[in-house]
Amino acid sequence: MKWLIVIALLVINGCASIGLQQTNCAPFVVCPEGPQIVPTAATQLLNLPPPNNKAVVAVYEFPDLTGQRKSNDNIASFSTAVTQGGVDILIEALRDAGRGNWFAVVERSGLDSLSRERQLIINTRNTYAGEGDNVLKPLLYAGLILEGGIVSYDTNLRTGGNGARYLGVGFKNQYREDRVTVVLRAILVQTGEVLLTVTSTKAILSTGKGTDLFRFYESGTQLGEFESGSTINEPVGLAVRAAIEAAVYGLVIQGLEKEVWDFNYDTLKQEK
């Protein structure tokens, strides 16, 4: 009988890891079922059909607005909880939309360096080739400015687990859910009107599994104990990237609904 119970504990340990179910919810929608495993929006971004006209957009910054510091139980940590390179991830996501056919992203975060380099080229050409020779092309100006940021990083939203022990043999499973939220908005440069705004949320899951064995031997009054375990933490940087990619995808879909831009329907018919 006791071996049946031990086998049952093994089955529980193998099947009840974190109790998460895969859902079909969109990546930029918080599903009512709670934590979910959903495909990244990167594939959806790449597979977007080309628009009729490519939008020229500028991204000045995409900061971390959470103010969260990385948790550490032993020492005071000055590391941030989320990445500070949100603007670089956003620019890459915009460049990936429709395999580069949706947005022409102009450089703005490094505009000072770009301006100095262009001035250096002009001065060098004027010195060695004469004034006015080999004039540089004008810089592109953007019709839309994309702004926003990483607005929240919530920890320990859901915690739980299960475990069992019998005859000194025990198993346990634990999980924890954090959540990162980003906001992205599109602003019309000519009027300053906010045309589109999207909020994207991504769950960050951490799981832990452990096994322990305790035995007492009468001969020599010796105690024996054995423990093993493992933890898996989803990288916060990848979660932020997924949330930003989902926000860009949501921005495209919302822009279609509000007729800010449209697909190239002729291309869609040809593909079909």
C-alpha cells in the first residue's frame, strides 16, 4: 500500500508543476483565466501584410517609469528590475513590423551624434572639394512620434503550489507570477493629437520543484536526509520585449480600425 502512495506522489510531482493552461488569448490582452502561455507577437509582426504607404515615425525615448529596483534579500540592490533599453527594443520591433514594410524609423535618440557627424562631413567636403560640393541629402522628418514607456512591474501577483510527503519522501511544486506593463501611443506631429494608444501586459512566471528524502536508521542512531530542487525564472528582458512587440502589433491593429493607415489589399488578394 505504501508503494502505491509513493507512486501517486511521483505522479503528482510530474503532473502538477504550476497548473498553467495554454490559451488562445491575444498577446496584448489580459485573459480572464490568469497566467497563460501564448505565442510571442514577433511572428505576428513579421507576418503583417504591407501597407499602402510606409509611415515615417520617430522615437525619442521609451523609459522605465516603474521606479522598481531588483529585489535582493541580503543586500541593498541598485540594479533596476526592468531593462533600461526600452527604446532600442521598440525601434527593433517597429523595424520588424511587416518585415520592414510598415514603419520607417528615423534616428532621434542619437540625434546630437548624427548632427555632429553630418556637420563633420560637410566641413570636410567643403575643405577638400570646394564649398557647396557633394551636398548631403536632407534628414527625414516624422509624421508620427511614438512615446510611452514601461509603466509598471508588479511582483507576487499570484503565488501557490502543492506538495505531499509520505514515509519520509516528499515532493513540492511552487510558482509565482509577476507582470510587466508597457504603454505605447502615437502622436500626430502636425497637431499634437494623440491618435492611438495601446497598453500591453505580459506575465512573468517563476516555477520551482523540489524533492526530499528523510530516513532514520536505528543502527548507530544515524540520520539521513537528501534534498534536490530546481527553479526556472522567465527572463524579465524577454518579457519586456514580448510586451513591446505586442504593443506595436496592437498599435497597427488599432490604426487599421481608426483608418490611420490600411493594408495593401491588392497584395492580400494576390497572396490568396
